Amino acid sequence: MMLLNDLAKKMPTTEMTAILIDVLNPEDNEIKERQNVAEMVNVTDRSVAVTPLAPTTTAYINHMYYQTYFVSPEAGVASLLPCYWSYAECFKRMNESVHHTRATYQAFIDQYASSTFQQSNAKLIGLIDNLAEQADAETKKQMQTAFNLSSDYELMYWKMCYNHEQWPHQCFNKQNDFDQLALELKR
């Protein structure tokens, strides 16, 4: 939430600030729907709080913060788009092609496939287009780099979810890993 607020403050016009706040306000869109799904599958706030972020999630979040605070606000906004755009496209296609799913997830799918989310995504794309039109060549390059890296992170994120990625120390016997490493080094 802090990242979004900071990005909003750095927009060049009040209109752009309003668009960013409107589009990225998680209280009005994704957090509410995710809480509903979490309740249906018995995921508590406590379990979320004590579960470490997976490595890819950690890297993706750090990337977005880096783009915002160390590159430029424009790069920060561009780094957010692949997440929203991929959700808009994936869940729209899923909703069009899947005729059955667990009831638990249908509201979640419907939310991202909805015309409201699709319109929000279009507004975010428009905002980024406007920022790019006003940007100098270096800032445009930064925006493109941020977008491309986030696109890669987004693909990595989906793979991470599918594979149930964890930190190595969470899923391996440390002594066994050291033994395996020692064997590999001896070869």
C-alpha cells in the first residue's frame, strides 16, 4: 500500500494521480475478493502473517520497489502493469473457456474477468501510455526495462504458484543437502 501511495504522490498531474489511485486501490478490488476466497478455504490472517513469502514473490516485490524508489516513478508504474494485465487477460480467457470450476474460485475468477477490472486495466495501460508520451528517451527506456522485467517476474510468479515454490531451508534436510553438495563437488 505504501508503494502505491508513494507512486500516486509522484505522478506529474492530479489527473494521473486520481487514475492511479482509482485503478490500484486494493481495498476496492483484489484484497476484498481474495479475503472471500481465503475464508472459503480456511486461510486465516494469522496463517498468512506467519507464512514467508516465496523467493520469486520476494524478488518481484523488491523489483517493483527498486523501480519506484531508485529508477523513476514512471518505471515504478510500468513495473506494475504486467501483473494487472496478465490477470485481466488470463482470467478473462479462463472465464470464457472454462465452464466449470470449484465454486470457491469462481468469484475470484469473475472479479478479474469482470468488465470493471478490464476497464481498470485499460485505464492503467492508458496512464502508462500518457507517461511514456511525456517522458524523455531515458525514462522511456527505463519504463520498457521495468515492464519487461515484471513480465518475466509475472511468468515466474505463475510457475512459482504451480510448483509451490519455497525457500530451500523450508523444504530440505540441511545435512542431506550438504552431503549432496559435497558429493557433487567431489565429481
